[in-house]
Amino acid sequence: MATRLTFSLLVATLALLLLSCGRAAARQRLEVQRHLKRLNKPPVKTITSPDGDIIDCVHVSHQPAFDHPFLKNHTVQMRPAFYPERTANKVESHKNSPSIAQLWHRNGRCPENTVPIRRTKREDLLRASSVKRYGRKKHKSISMPLTVDSDLLNESGHQHAIAYVEGDRYYGAKATINVWQPKIQQTNEFSLSQLWILGGSFGQDLNSIEAGWQVSPDLYGDNNTRLFTYWTSDAYQATGCYNLLCAGFIQISNDIAMGASIFPLSDFGGSQYDISILVWKDPQEGHWWIQFGNDYVLGYWPSFLFSYLAESASMIQWGGEVVNSELEGEHTSTEMGSGHFPEEGFGKASYFRNIQIVDESNNLKAPKEVGTFTEQSSCYDVQNGNNDDWGHYIYYGGPGRNTGCP
Ligand SMILES: *[C@@H]1O[C@H](CO)[C@@H](O)[C@H](O)[C@H]1NC(C)=O
Ligand SMILES: *[C@@H]1O[C@H](CO)[C@@H](O)[C@H](O)[C@H]1NC(C)=O
Ligand SMILES: *[C@@H]1O[C@H](CO)[C@@H](O)[C@H](O)[C@H]1NC(C)=O
């Protein structure tokens, strides 16, 4: 009798368990569907990229930005009213730099008045720790090398090799960034090279605008080198995201898709390729604009998204960041930049050249003093320099795990 009761109880429990599993799965399916619908707007045209990406050409007024309640009545500004003025010293000349494009261009282009958006797939969402957090950074990734306790930094596994300026008000930044495809050991790691426009104290309300290239298997499902942007106004907590994965950034370019692969990539000891990124603040409207190369104005972050950055930035950084997911054991062999140390120089080590800032008077110019920072120079290092051709520059990066970085 007692055994039969136990048995029935067991069966009932199992049935309940299965039922709730089924419900949870159904709930997740629904959540994924809803989120995909939010992210992927109805396209005017669709282009399949050779790397498997689907690029949707979405009418400019139907892009995700307009899901933001503050943007309901916003009129898209189709071109910036102001550009930063160049100061007299020439730091731009690079006639022989071949231009970099995006892989999907091989299969078509988006018509005028549309913006190309990398379509988010089911698999993309399923790789994320939670559907809602897809396209956001993990809480712990505060990239604050200078004021934050270094133990904390080491603990979170994020490692940097960067140059920075601070102690003034900044209204923009520019750099030309050498493009590589660093190896990532584990899918939950990433390697990126970018500039950071930072505002505020480095607490819970850090404001940040970031742009560059990244390899991030978790975010994109492959090891391709992709152009990306990021923003947050609360230290990577509730606001902000990569690319167009949340409402905020307003895109105007019909040429460049954020999150899409770029090519060609630099060869070790061979051809070198780089991309220029300029971020600047409209002195009147206060929006933060971004330009890729000399030709493509991508769009802008409206000023209201930010608190500190609504005024100005207090720090600019340029360089690399990786995640080392092995916090206890051996360092992973995830590479930063080319995967080689700065000493190896041009063609081998990765670089940022023509590092510039935009000052209070809207002048694009070389910064006065550039500092450098790295948590563990035996894993990833940085060296800065200055010459006539490249202005301020850095070589940075490294292989991760090696004899000096066990
Ligand atoms: C948008 O415009 C409508 C009509 O003019 C107005 O009622 C509404 O408050 C506006 N919304 C925002 C967010 O400004
Ligand atoms: C990405 O690179 C890792 C290691 O370098 C490799 O194991 C993995 O198969 C690659 N993933 C894809 C999708 O190519
Ligand atoms: C980070 O940890 C490594 C290895 O334990 C140590 O050598 C290094 O000094 C630490 N870096 C900082 C900035 O504390």
C-alpha cells in the first residue's frame, strides 16, 4: 500500500515536472518570437551576405530607434549640421590606404532612405544567457582601468591594453584602427579594438559610447571581424546595447550595417588594412555622430540618451579589450589585435594611428598627453609613439597565454 502510494506520487510529480518543462519551453519560444519581432523590422529589400548574414534594408523611419518613447515625434536628421574643424597640422594624409568595405556589399546594396540592419536569428538569441540580455554587455564588464580597484578588474577577466586622455572636456575622438582577426579560445570570450568616449565618474552611472571592430562568437555565432558600436548611460546595466539591438541609435547610412563583417583583414607580415572612426558631438543639438572611413556618416546617438555625455566626455580611450574566461587556471590563448606584442612593430603588431580628440571649440586635434594602461603586460601590452606621418599612435595587443602569462 505504502509503496503504491509512493509510486503514484512519483508518477504525479514526474508528470507535473514534464508539464512545467513544456510550459517553460513554450514560454521561451514565445519570448524569442516576440523579441525577434521587436528587433527585426519589416524590410524593403533583403540581401544575403556570403558569410551567411541576412541584411535587411529597413525604411529609415521604421528602424528600432523609433521604438524609444522619447523618439516618437523625432524627425531624422539626414546629415550632420556640423563637422569638427581640422587644425592646421596635417595628420590625415593616407592616400595609399586601400579602402575597407563590408562583405555583404558583394551581393547587393540598400536603396536610398533605407538602413541596412543585420537580421537577428533565433540561434543568436538562444546563445545569449537570457533573451532580454542579447546584445547587452554583462554587468561586470565595466572597462575602467584607472579608478577601479585592480583586483576587481583582474577578477572579472576583462583585460585591456589602451591609450587614454583625461582631465579635460572632450567633444569627440578619432583614430585609424588596424583590422585583424584575433583567435578566440572559448565562445564566451571576445576580442575587440575600439575607441571609448566616457563620461561621469566610474560608478553606476558611467556613460559610454564605443565603436570599433570585434570578434565575438557569443554575439554573432562565428569568428568574423565585425564593425560594431555600443552605448550605455548606466555602466552597462539597464540601458544601451551593441549596434541596433535596442532603441536609441539613429542610423542614416544606407551603406554600412553595424555588426556586419568587414574585409579585407590584415595579414601577418603582409598587407595592412585599417578603418577610421570619428565620433563627435554636434555643438548645437548635442547629438553624438559617428563616421566610418571618409565617406560614411553612420548616424547619431541623441543627446537625451545620456546624462554626463549630454554635456561632454571626461575621458577618451583607444585600444583593445579581451575577456579571459579562465579566472582560476591557465590564461586562455585568446588574442588581442594581431595576437603579437607591440615590440614587433608594423606589419606584425596591431596599431591605432592618428589618435585625435575634438576640443571645446570643435577642433579635431592631437591630444597633448596620452597615457597608457594594461593590467598584465605579459599577456597584452601597449606602447605609444608620435611621428609626423602617424601623429599619436599606439602598438598594442598580445597572444594571451604564453610563458610570461601562464
Ligand atoms: C508627440 O506629439 C504629440 C502630438 O503633437 C504629443 O501629444 C506628444 O506628447 C508628443 N510626444 C512626445 C514624446 O514628445
Ligand atoms: C571559431 O574559432 C574557434 C577556435 O579558434 C574554433 O574552435 C571554432 O570552431 C570557430 N567557430 C566557427 C563558427 O568557425
Ligand atoms: C592581475 O593579476 C596578475 C596575475 O595574478 C598580476 O600579475 C597582475 O599584477 C594583476 N594586475 C593588476 C593591475 O592588479
